Amino acid sequence: MTATEIAATYPRLVADVGGTNARFGWLSGPDTAAEHVRKLAVPDHAGPAQAARTYLEQLATQLGPAYRAPRHAAIAVATAVVGDQVDLTNSHWSFSRQALQSDLGLDGLSVLNDFEALALSLPHLRPNQLRAHGALPVAEGALAVIGPGTGLGVAGMVQTRSGWHALPGEGGHSTLAPGDDFESELLRCVRREFPHVSAERLLSGIGLPVLHRAVAEVLGRPVAEPLAAEQIMEQGLSGADADCSRSLDAFCSLLGSFSGNVALMLGARGGVYIGGGIVPRMEERFFRSAFRERFEAKGRFRGYVESIPTALITDTLAALTGAAAAIEQATGC
């Protein structure tokens, strides 16, 4: 494509839609990062078309005569994307991809799993967007990203002769395994309520209250009134409640074991990245936790995983970078 033809594919709209919030961003031209980023509450809008129009109307007011309607868009959503109809796992949004493209008047629309988008961002992340356990990951070979947010996302990234390719999946719904006797007791408690205990059932915003109830029960202090995830985070991080604090410790340990499993399954020798909205809030608590110890506790394959770097994605807008990369793959520019 000529420079003129490439310029004609802009501006571009990118979005990262979770169960709670939708972040929208704007790409005005080639080699630009997402700007004019705004966060909209998912429950406040009937679907992505309504939320996108709200964002674009606000942007048009802000930019005035400089505003132009987007030509291409990529929307990362917290669910599996198969076929035309998309139903979000942890929210009421349900939409047709073709109808959304038509409603927004786009030349092209990419709809992808939110962790496919986050995976696409990995080769583009800079050191100031990461915090590593020791050495930073090296973007080569195979990578993995795991993210506890409202749910639990998992995706991979592989380097091929034709470039980087994302491996979307629903690994968060795989069965969670205990790493010690205490965790066996936790899972025994949870199985009384949920016959299948997936990783997401405990390692997510919707899972933290379940984990907290199980921790309190195993410790012999049943919860009189269930706490929300936000309360568990606040009281656990401040030290105001011992059971909340123990729940965060269990969260980090289980996440370490699960992340090590993902690294083994994908052969993610280039690195395992932790994203999502929960772990960045833990800050030092996460890096002092048993996460890395449990990540490496793989028996005969300890040496294999010891060499795999792990890092926390500190940039909450990284998925927008991945969405932009998805448009580049779709348009070839």
C-alpha cells in the first residue's frame, strides 16, 4: 500500500471490553498509540454499539472540526468469539458482529477475545509497562498471558516465519488443582457448591468471595456475611482482616501453580505475563507472595520452568495496543 492508501484506513477505533468496564481509544494515524482513552461502565449501556456511539459523540465534541468517523475498529471482548453472534460471559452484552460493523459505518471490524488482544500486545510492551520477577521476558519463541479480572483470561503467542500469532482459548475454565493439603481442603469446600472448580472459580473478581468463604471455613471461622471482592482486597491488603489476608496469599499461590501449568502446556519459554485488574492492585504483596515459588514447583520439570521469566503487566491499557495490532493484521498495514 502507498502512504496515501494507508492513511485512508484511519482513524481507527479500538476497545477493550470486560465484564465491568469498556475502554475505548482512538488511533489518528500510522505509528501512533491509542489516545483519547475513556472508560465507560458496561452496565450503563445496552451493548457495544451504544457504548461506542457514546464515546464517539464525546470525542466529536472534543475534537470539533478535526473529528472524522473511524474507518476500521477492533473490539476485544471477555468471551470466546465464534461465529457472528457474540455473548459476553460476565455481562449482559450480546451482539452481531456484522450488525455492529454496519451500525458504526465501518469498512472493517475485528472482534477478538480480550486475552487474544492482550497476547497481541506482548511483543510491543516496553520495560516501563512491566515489572518482572528478576529478568524481563524476552519476546521470542512462545509467550503466555494470564489475567485475573472480572473473570480469568488465558492466551498464548507464538513467533512464526510470518510474524507473531495469538492463540486464544478459554484456559481460565480448566480445572484448578491444589498444590498442598490446605488447598485440597479449600477445593473440597468449594466443590460442595460447585461440582467443577475451574481456575476462574477462585482466581478472579467473581471468584475471590468464593475463595474467601472457603478459607474462612477451613480455618474454622465461617463467614457470617459474605464479602465482595473489593472488600476482600481492601481488608486483605491493609491487614484489617486476617482471613482476607490469608485469602490473598492463597490467591497468589494458586495463581502461581496455575501459571506454571500454562507455561508447561504452551512451552512459553519466552515468558509468562500476568495481566488483568486484580494483581496490579496488590503491588508489593504480589512480589512477596509464594507466586514464583509455586510457579517453579513442577517436580522433575523445575529446571524447565525456573528459566522462564514472569512479569506483571502494569499498563492497564495494554489490550488496546493488541487491538490496534489486530487491525494491522486484518488490513495488512
